[in-house]
Amino acid sequence: MFRTISFIVVLATAAFGQNAAKDEAQVWSLEKAYWEYVKTNDLEKYRALWHEDFVGWPMVSPSPVRKDHITDWIMANTSKGVKLQSYAIEELAIRVTSDITINHYRIKAHWANSEGVEVRTDALRITHTWIRTRDTWQIIGGMSAPVNSEGN
């Protein structure tokens, strides 16, 4: 009996590990899609990444915002003729727990004007909390901040 229970526990643990790895990969893929949507200014697909009950604190906002303001920072840039030209993500940590995933990363984002001339580089720390919704994940919480003087 003990051997049977032990065997079942081992199988369940292995299955959870495989599912967690799959979920981690899916969330990292969605984070990369997030930045591709910013780069192509696809606000419809960008908004679809966000849960209706989202609340978070972007670096550019003096207070937390809800989903209805999630594209404000993109539109503030594009209204000045500035768009994301390129970016590099440094994946730092991720944890899947059932239907919630929290991930942390640094990003270096290069912004350019309409002539393609770089006007600014942002280096940020970002945390997103994702919730499983039906067959995908959506961002339900988050926060961003500039990296420190050492770039961390």
C-alpha cells in the first residue's frame, strides 16, 4: 500500500513539473508577444493580454492604474512620433502556482523617432502576475521600475 501511494505521489509530482514547465514557457512567450505588440503598435492584441480586473503600477504613472489606462503609455509615445524600435528581455525568475504565475525580468527598450533615429533607451525591472483564464493567461497585476545605477 505504501509503495502504491509513493508511486502515485511521484507520478503526480512529475506531471505537475511538466505542466509547470509548459506554463512557464507559455507565459514567457506571452511576455515576448506583449513587447512585439508594443513594437507594432497593435493595441487590440496588447489589451487582450490584460485581465478585466487588472490593477498595476507602471513606472510612468504616479498611482496604480486599471485596464482602461493600460495603453496610455504607448499612446503617449506614438503621439510624439516615437515607437519601440528594439528590445532585449532578460528573464530572471518565474513561479507557477496552480492558476497564478509571477514572473520577473529586466528589459532594455530602444525607442526611435519616425526617421528611425534612437531618441531614448529605457532599462526597466518588470514584475507581472498572470492568471489562467480558459486556455490562456492574462496579466492581472504588475509593476515596473527603472533599473538601479548598476543596471540591476
